[in-house]
Amino acid sequence: EPEVTQTPSHQVTQMGQEVILRCVPISNHLYFYWYRQILGQKVEFLVSFYNNEISEKSEIFDDQFSVERPDGSNFTLKIRSTKLEDSAMYFCASSEWVSGANVLTFGAGSRLTVL
Amino acid sequence: AQSVTQPDIHITVSEGASLELRCNYSYGATPYLFWYVQSPGQGLQLLLKYFSGDTLVQGIKGFEAEFKRSQSSFNLRKPSVHWSDAAEYFCAVGAPGGYNKLIFGAGTRLAVHP
């Protein structure tokens, strides 16, 4: 069964450092997303991406965040200067149309710990 | 604004017992509704979805959910729980059309006693 692959599974970084989280979406999917889950809290939408541009972003997705699809397979989330509160599990997802609606498939997540 | 409420943070059941996880949503129209499951160290796996039509939907692993418009609910059920069902369960709502950004509930952690 096709899956969304995320790397790294866990990253520890120092506050102020740049972090890049990588995702390989399912190959025939056209919509891509990043969500995050701070420990003990809800899974929150960060950003959606379609046709090589951001289609929607949440209030969380400020200037410190950026997304990119550098080639035909990868989808990355960059945090420019990490803060302690960026510590969370970050989920990548991609989606396809099923019966008239987009159905998201999620990756296993990348746990980011900012010290 | 859209929102999803899962009233139960933790639920413990005995293996073989029936299960119902509650989910209530707030949305202006009929949304798309989803249940995802997250096992330790795993991603979010889709259990089932409701878009329209029959309000009782069947999913994987023997789960089903019933959409009740009058109660704004989409409760997840399983007649007989297995130890492997221990996980965290998330209800989510999405807007019809478009790319379908999901709004998640806080999750319900299920423990299964042997």
C-alpha cells in the first residue's frame, strides 16, 4: 500500500537553529500538507500546498516557516530559527480525490525537540 | 468556526467488550467526517469517513461510525475490542470541496485490558 514517508523520525536541535523536515508524498497525489501536534494537544493544521504554491496556511505558520517542493518527489518544511515552543510531532500528509472529496494519508511523523 | 469535541480523553475497556468513542462537531453545513487512529510510533491511519448517503459507515479493523445530524455527532463503535485496538483515536472534520483541510479533535486514548 502506498505510504507517505517522513524523515527524520526524531530530531533534536538547539534553539535558534534551522531545521528541515522532509516528506515524500504518495506519487500520484497532488495536495500536500503539514500538521503538527504539540505533546498532549490537538493535531493542528499548518499549511496546504497545491500546484507548487501554498493554498492555505494557519496563524501558526508565520515567517519562520516555509515549505518547498524542490523536486518531483520531496516536500519539505523548514523552520528558520527554532523556538522552544516548536517542539512537537510534525505530520506530513498528501491527498487524492475519492468519491468527490480529498482523503488525506499521513506519514508517521517527525518528532522535533528544541532545547 | 469549525470545531471537533471528543469528550473522553481516556477510555479503558476489557478485551471482547464493546466500544463507543464519542465525537461532536460544530460546522455550518454537513461536513466531511473522519476517524483516524494513531498507534504508538505510527502515523495517523484512516479508519473510516463519511461524505454523504448512508449515515452508518463501515471502516477497517471492524470499526463503524454513525453520523447523526440532529446531534452533530459521529461516534465510533466496535462490537468486540481486541488488545491490538489500544491506540489514540482522532475524530476530524473537513470542509466539502477543495483540498479539505482537516480540523481534529483532541483525541481519545483507548486502553484494552486482557
